[in-house]
Amino acid sequence: MTSIADTNHFLREDPWRIFRIMAEFVDSFETMSKIGPAVSVFGSARMKPGHPYYKKSVELSRQLAREGLAVITGGGPGVMEAANKGAAQGKGRSVGLNIELPFEQQPNAYANVPLDFHYFFSRKVCFVKYSMGFVYMPGGFGTLDELAEVATLVQTERLPPFPLVLFGREFWSGLLRWMRTQMRDKNGFIGKTDLDLFTVTDSVEGAMEAIMTYVRQEGLPKHVPEAFA
């Protein structure tokens, strides 16, 4: 039960948090506004380097960087490390938006544009504001959270129809089946074409095609990777 003293302490301290929040936005916006078109890659922090999806994350991000696209991750281990590694190998902008956590999350060594966050929500804003494509490797609650967040923004047209790539048919098939049967067909909680927002693939080539098709359609400018080497 919260005491009156605890409540008063919260009321005294809370306004000052606004300045910390503002500082996170100012610092991150200043840096992120310079990276150019980017793709965010999400996935499990617990994935080991020998895992097939880790290796595919490296290769996909290397190819994205060679096409002049920045790669944004959560800056930690697992898939995030793999994607930052691939982007760095491709001599591109490898962005790591690291979050302060009491366990699990430590910044990886491959982000050449590192940023640290205290608040999840300000970090999320940077993922969405500065990306024109999103790749979802297999992951846990954090990956599902980002998937639902961005899909909602695209569905409601608060974002353009950015490519949303679900990488790994076996991993995502159960969730997509549930969405189709429970959310769409049985209850009508989503529209008939809402699942068309997703591109499902098992290949780096399939993910690249979805992303580069959008880049070509929109005529997006690209950074030359060598300029950032």
C-alpha cells in the first residue's frame, strides 16, 4: 500500500523527470536525424552466435548496409548484436539504441552509432521515427511488443505502408494462424486485408526484395556506405 509520504515524494520528484525525458529526445533526435533511411531489426537478445537466425541477421544487415541503408537495433546481444555486426561489416551505419536494464541487456561492440536510453518509450520513438522498414527475427515479448506497435501504426495509417518482414515461417506461422482465425475470421477484430501488411520469408533475399522494392517505389535517397567507413 502506498503511503502519503511515498505519494508526496513522487509528486516532488516526478516533474524533474520531464527534463531527463527531454534530454533523451534531444540527444537521440540530434544523432538519428543524420543517419538517413534506415531499417530496424528486432529479435531475441538470447540468441547465440551459432544459431541459424543469428547468421542470417548478420548477412541481411550486411546487405542492407551495402545498399546504403542504416541498420537500427536495440543495441544488445543476440539478434541485435548480429544485425549491428552485419551493418558494421558492410561499412554502414550500425545504430544501437541500448536500454538500461538490471539484467540481460549489455551494449554490443558492433554499433558505430551507440545511444543509451533510460526510458523504453523514448527508445521506441526513435525506432519508429527513423525507420522505413522493420524486420522481425524470432524473439520474445520485446519483439512481439515492437511488432504490435508498428503494425498498429501502419494499420491506422499513422505510418506509411512500410515493409514489415517476419523472418522465419516456422516461428511466426502459429501466431499468424491465430491472428487469421481468432482475430480476423471468427471475431472480426482486424480487417480482411490487415494480415497483408506482413511479408513472411525464410530467406535474406526475400527480406531484401521487400525492403528494396519499397525503397525504389519511394525513391528514397541512400548514403554511400564507404562515406561512413
